[in-house]
Amino acid sequence: MSELGLEISVAETKQLLDSGADFYFMDCREQNEWDHVKIEGADLLPMSEIQARVDELESHKDRHIVIHCHHGGRSLQVAQWLRQQGYSQAQSMAGGIDVWSQEIDSTKPRY
């Protein structure tokens, strides 16, 4: 597999979901944000808990991991941190769920 960039677009992420691609989709926002709006298929693992809970990701170490947050800042930090931990295929969904609600699914409320 070729070297993946640190970011992936919302359109590329949607293609992965639609095609049933083998990847792990992670939401690194906080529980209250997740309760407000979420993308189906993503698992919640808040950035504030990732260091304590990184073992939960061990089974995904060799898989493509796409992380999203609200605007893409936290997910970019998480993707960079995961790459430092050996998760070489971690990517941040650029623009986060905010851009997702604008470009992919307008039924998702923006906040």
C-alpha cells in the first residue's frame, strides 16, 4: 500500500463507507458532541481519553484508520499521535463532521 497522506477528504471517506472498505472509522469528539450528532459507522473514542484507551485500538494497528472530529483540528492531532505510536495508516478527515454536514449529509445538524 502506498504511503497515505495525513488527511483524507469527506468525499473519500464517504466512498470508503459506501464501498464497504476495510477501515476503522473513529470519532474523537467528546460524548456530548457525539450525543448531538454522529456519523453512522464511526466509533467514539474521545481525544481526551485516547492515551488511556489506546490499547483498545491495538487490533486496528495494521488497518486504515480514519479519525474525525468537529472541524478537523483534533482529529489531525490524534492521527499524528497515532502515527507516532506505530499506526502508520491513521488519517484525519479534513473539515470534520462540519464539512460532512455541508457536503455529504445535510440532515446532520451543524453546531
